[in-house]
Amino acid sequence: MLKINMSNLNNLDVKIHNLLSKECKSNPKLTIIEAANLCHCSPSKISKFVKKAGFQNYKQYVDYLCDRTSPAKVFSNEFERIHHFLDTFDLSIIDEFIAKISNYKKIVLVGYGPSKHCALYFQFKLQLFCPQTILVIEDELSAPSLLDSDSILIVFSATGAYHSFRHFQTIAQEKQAAFLLLVEEYNPSIIPDYGEIIFLTDSYQTISTIPYEKSRIVFFIFIEEVISHFIKNKS
């Protein structure tokens, strides 16, 4: 079940949410243009609002308001799935991601199994361009002593389904640190009630259903694109 991320919303965002929640009860096919007109703002403002609220896009947000489930896309093989990812990925997510992590003095990365290596690789590349302290941790025990209000905790996960991620979320909230769950596969049942989530794809992997057997190719593509943006901005 999707949960809207109210902790990130300001008074204007809450007003938009209340207006759209009421309108969708009588108009479940509300378009983003109609939503913008109703809220006296631009469609881009609505798009930014729904991402801020923890949703991948406007359609997912409206499906949430109307109690509809947005199914993940299904592909026959990984090549087809990755091809779809490259063709449809919203590059504005990269800019938003960079803007977000730039707001904090400390970036703490978490990953289990193969995802840990993604976090370590990101730490290595990011240190070349960021003045912030960048750390990789593997367990919950070290998190409380590292996190504070000037920190962001970023969790790398192929599925987002590990129960311990909830503990990291709780620790981040207690320490007033930002929390971001970076998930490869699309799974709306894991929307956190604190912090944010980014689904890098709108599909499930085809190789295996076992997390440690899943590919991390999309993570590395995402990392390289983030670093590419840093290089462009530096030059």
C-alpha cells in the first residue's frame, strides 16, 4: 500500500494534496493539466509536488488517491528491460538527486550483498567531486553515532524489501537526518513513511527473484550519470 510522504510537504503542498484528494473522488481520471488548473499552478509544479510526496510520477499519485495499484512492467529478458530503462529514464531525477545530496555535510551510504559494492563504488567516484564526508556502512549499530541533522542516509537496494531498512529509516528519523531509499525494481508496497524513495525502473528483473542474484547494472548506470553531471558542472 502506497503512503504519501507528508513529512516533506510544506503548507502549499498540503493544500494541493487536499484539493486533489477531494477532486479525485468525483473525477478519478483527473489529468495533470486539470490538476494544475484546479490548484492554480503549472503542470511542472504538480509533477514536482508528486515526486516530493514520494511518488514516481503523477499517474502513480492519482492511482494512490483512487486506490488503484500501478503494476510493474514485465519484460521477457534483461536486455529488453535495460533498453526500456535507457529510453524512458527521466534525467531530471539526476539533477534533483545531486541537488539533494549537496545540501548535507555528510553522505552515509548503505548496501547489502552486491548492493554494498555499488555503494562503495559510488563513494569512490563521489569523493572526487564532493567536499562532503562520504561513508559506507553495513550495519545499523554504527548508524546512530554517524547521523545528525546535517546528514543524508542513502540505501541502495535491488528490491527495497529488507526489513532492516525500516530500522535505518527509524534511526534517520530519530537523528533528524534525511533518508533516501534508492531501489532498482519498482515495488510500491515499500514506500517509506519517512524520507523519500526513488525507483530507478518501472519493472521487475527477469534473471532471478532472489535479491543477491539480481543484476546491479542500473545502479552503475545511475552512478555514472550522476558523476557525469558533476563533471559537466565542474567544467
